Amino acid sequence: MSEILVILNPAARGTRAGAQWKSIGDLPGNATIAATTERGEAKALAAQAVKRGFRTIVAAGGDGTVNEVVNGIAGSDVALGVLPVGTMNVFAAEIGLPNKLKDAWRVILAGHTRKVDLARANRQYFIQLAGVGLDAQVVKETSWEMKRSFGPLSYLVSAAQIAARKPPRLIAEANGKSYEGSFVLIGNGRYYGGPVQFFSEARVDDGLLDVLVFQKMGHLDIARYLGTVLFGRHTSLPDVVYFQTEKLHVHSDVEVPVEVDGELATTLPVTFRIASRKLRVLVPEKAPGRH
């Protein structure tokens, strides 16, 4: 039996994935490939692979596929590999993976690992980011057809529609303090939704969650937030709160969705926790921030 299992999500049909996923079977090296057919299957395949003795389990897809595999291997000593061929590949960018499929595969075969933090929203693990309110509602309301047609722009269309509604009142509690806002973002790494640094102080191995509480949610507010994010000035806005914590509790008096790694996870109330350096990830030998 090979020591590497590649869990492939053929439905991750970003413009790159649609052309590349069929080539994964031709990559050099002794690897077993398993393709998923439905949501949730990658988690089950990963958990079974741990029991069968695979030492490396590779998520071939986007951040959603990575999240499922992480939830399947959490608590084991198996190494996580990533082939970034999905619509959104934020975690791959975080750990410095090359964009080309063959180059990312070479990283896996080289075997250099880094221990990163493992975050959790109630009982579901996540590795890169989570959101309460606006972005989770966007994930909920953006159809697969929209994502296939417009890619990342589909999320902006949904966000514009949601911003026209009355925002929920969220209460975020951490470090003995309470913060009120309209939507909350939680990062284990620096990036959110692409190569833009939302969480400037975040490190994937510092044992801390980075939290942004946005207090307003109108069209102009969101445009203002995005404009300042591009220049790294959003944390200086008077209606944005940025802090780090090991534990965060968020609740509301209405039903509000929660997403992790770009996938719907639960609804409020939710408690976020983080465990320091609990997951081994295959990274480039000279990856950003690697010690």
C-alpha cells in the first residue's frame, strides 16, 4: 500500500481545476487516489485512511476540501498535503504553496512539514478562517451556478444584496470583554478570501485566533472596509475592532449562520477555540514564516 492518499474533489471546477484535476492521476510517485462524489465524503475518506495507515493525506480541491480532510485527520499524526485546484485556495497561499500542480506535488513528495494551529467552531475544526454573519450569509446564498459562472465575483454580488438588509446584532465575548457588531471574522492565518491580508498579526502557529468585529454593514460601510483592507488600514477605523484571543464566544438574539473555511458550519451561538500546533502540514522548505 502506498503511504500517500490523494482525496480529489472533481466538483471543485474553478477555471484551473476544470483543466487540471484529470492530470492528478498522472503525477509521479506512489499514491492512491480517491474521488469524492458528495459533500462530506472527503472527511469520511480521510478518517478511514488514518485507520488504514496512510501517513500522508492530500486534499486536492479548494478550501472546502481542505476543511473536510482536516476534520477527518484531526487528532492523528498524519501529515496534510494540499493540491490547490479549487475555486478558492486561501490556505494554500497562506503556507506558500506554488500555484502549478506539478510544483505543489513536488512539495508533497519532498516531505517538509510544519506544525500549525488547529481551530474549532463548536465541534467543527477549521484551519484558515471563519465568519459570523455577512460572509456566512454570502456562502449560504451563493449558488454553485453563480460560482461556476462568475468565480470569486459571485460572492460580491451576494454581499451587495445582503448588505441592503437590516444587519443582525452580534455580541462577541473574549478576554473578559464584550464587543457588539454586525459581522465578525476570525482568522488563524493572515489571508481571507484571497491574497489580501485581513489579519496582519496572525500566524498559523502562534496559538491565537485573530478576530475582527465590524460594527456596521451598509453598502458604503462595506466599500469603506474593503478599501482600507487593501491598504492595511482597516484596523485603525473607529468602527472596527481587532484583537487576538484563545477563545471567542459569539451570540445573537436571531438566527445567524457561521462559516468555516468557506463552508457553512452551524448557526449561533458558537464558541471558537484554538489548539497550538496540533496539525502537521506539508509546506515548501522555504515557506513564509517557516522556522
